[in-house]
Amino acid sequence: MFRKTTYQTLVFAHKDKVYRYAYYMLRDEMDAEDATQDIFVKLWQKFEEINITKAKSWLMRTTHNYCIDIIRKRQRTTDKHVVLEDFNQNSAQEAEGLSNDPVRNAQNSHLKEVIDNAVGKLPEKIKSVFLMYEVQGMKYREIADVLDMPINSVKVTMLRARKQLQEELRYER
Amino acid sequence: MKDKPKRRPDILSPVMEERILAVAYGDASLWDKLIVFQVSRRSVKVQKALDQARETARLTRTRIAEVRCPDTVSTYLERYREPEAPLMFPGNWIRVFTGTVGVMAAATIAVMFNVFVEPADDNLTQEQIELATLEAKQSLALIQQLMQDVAGDASKQAIVDYTAKPLNETLDEYF
């Protein structure tokens, strides 16, 4: 009973965050869905071994490792590689937040694409740090623990991510 | 003597750029916020950079927050639930039995304690009464000291929560 409740609470609290992280890392909706499912199934299977108070860190570390594995597999099998254009189309097809104004819809859709691509284009390591900070709301120290890197490197990487995004989105305004 | 290289007016120093980004994303220190606030009032360049960085931060965060896990995933994960144990399941009977025995044992000990403990002797000497009064006063003084410490900590916390944080947030809004 306790296990079920705790598990469902964890799923409810973290499913969006895990999905977002996988979505931007893998740049593919279907892969992000699969990743989220697999990670939460793994959480269920390893529930007894995991320290529940550190479940958030466990989820983030597992999601990160899972995404890195997928990216490496893609690099080996180039035919499965998802190109940037596909990511654009996927994002453009999202029906969320559509209003009756077609011009506004087009602008919003374009902006979403631009932001998704700007985040998606960040180098892997920089993107990981940026997403952990922005998506998960993790602190620099927590990110340093999960990614096994010095805290100062996390800060510098975060700054680089912001600068790069600033550059990417400068011409969209 | 070598001339000092002139700073280009259209380029921000790396430190200032870092401060502006930190302010825009809302995780700058109070000191950085004050510096950026002061400089942005005098420099159009800094003000523009700050506005742009804020807009980027806002757009990015808004877009990231829009990405949500599809319901299909939640539905799929619904199946990972422990089956509810029925009342007749032996595990439940063991729990009920253990609980009942525990409560009965506790009740028995409480009754025996009341029955067998001898009533206290009320014939106390004057010295004993004075000693007991003194000890009680000391205990109360100790509790008072503790309460004062706690009150002091609480007021410090209140200063942080109701003064420092709102001030910080107000400054955030200005930036």
C-alpha cells in the first residue's frame, strides 16, 4: 500500500520533468515517451533498493544515462538518427494553446520551433546542465553530484548555455 | 608607453554580461542585482542587454513549461500498482492479531502499575518542601531560557521571511 502510494506520488511529481528532459535531449517525442515509461518502470522494479528521499536525484541520473545511451546508439546506427527538421515538424504539430487567430498561431508555433531548436542545438553536456537547472529546478551542487563534475564547471557550463541561447534567439526578436 | 586598449562601446564586459544573465534568470546575488540596476539606469546598452536576456529567459521557460508528458504514459504506468490485499489475506490477520495482542499487553501493564504502585508518602519535612520548590523554580527558569532562545530564533527567521525575501523579490521585479 505504502509502496503503491509513494510510487504514484513520484510518478505524478516527476513525470513531466523526466519527459521534458528526455524530449530536449533526444529531440523526438516518441523516444521521449518511451524513455519516460522505461525510467518509471525501472523505478518500480528497483523501488526497494532506492532511497526514496533521494528519488529525484536517482530519476535524474537514470534519465540522463538513458538519454546518453540512446544518443550513442543513434550515432552508431545513423539511419535512426532524428534530424533537426523532424524535431521542428513535431513541435509545430503541437495543438496546445492554439487560438482563433491564425497569424498569432503561426507566430507562436514558429517561436516554439525556434526555442526548441535553440535548446536542442546546445551541445550535449551544456544541454544536460541547462535542463537539469531549468527543468528539474536542481541546484548547482545537485547537478554537480548527478553529472559528477565540479560545481564551478556546472556554473560555467550554465553561463555558456545562457549565452548560447541568447545568441540563438537574438534574431527572433 | 603603450596606450591602454579602448573599450568598444557596443560590447559588454564578460563580467557584466554574466551579471546581466544571472539577473535576467533570477539567480543573481543581491550585490549583482544592485550593480546591474545601477548601471542599467545610466547605460542604454546595459538596459537593452538586460531586457533581451529577460525576454529570452521568459520565452525559454514558458516554452519548456509547455512541454508535458502525454497522458498515454500515465495510463501505461497505472498498471504498476501493488494489488490491494483482501481482508482475509493471512498477512492482514497476522497484523490484526499482533496489534490486538500489543494493545492488550499495554493495557495490562498500565493496570498492574496502577494497582501495585504504593501511594506517595505525604509527610514531607520543611527542608524537603523547600528543596522541591527550589528545583521546580530552577526547572522553570531553564524552560524560560529555552523559550527565549526559541523566540529569538523565530524572530530571526521572521526577519528573513518577511523582510529580506520580500525585499529580494521586489528587487527582482525591478530588474
